Amino acid sequence: MDYIFGQPNDFPLRILVPSDAVGAIIGKQGSTVKQIKQKTHAKIDVNKNEASNIQERVIAFRGQQENCVQACREVLGIMHEDATSKNKTK
């Protein structure tokens, strides 16, 4: 991806997500987050170096505003699906 931080169209967006949803967002070997990046053309960073005992993780989106919003919506949809599937199995 030819994205350079600080471009004139740079729009930073950060959200907090439950730590137990991060696996679903990243996907197996990063496949889900890679698909979101390709679909939305937004840069997505999931902080992997946070302590394992925290309840929330930061996901940062950068790029054109509409791309970041679309990527955020995709992540929220995945979180909803993940939460729904976890509730069904309990």
C-alpha cells in the first residue's frame, strides 16, 4: 500500500475494542484485517504489544476520512458477529 503518514488527506481515527474480539478482527494469520484494508484502502493498526490482562485494545485507522469510517464499520460488524456467535454457544 502506498500510504504515507501525514498526507494532506490523513484522517486519524481510533476506537477501543474488547480484547477478546481482537482475534476475530485480525482473523487467521491476519486475513480478516487484510481484507478490510484491501476493501476500504485505509491503514489499520492493531496494537499487539499491549499487556494480556487489559480489557480493551486500541485499533487505529488512517487514510481518507470516508475510508476510515468504512473500515471502522467493517470492524464493528465483525465485533457484532463475534459477540453474537459467542452468546449462542453459552
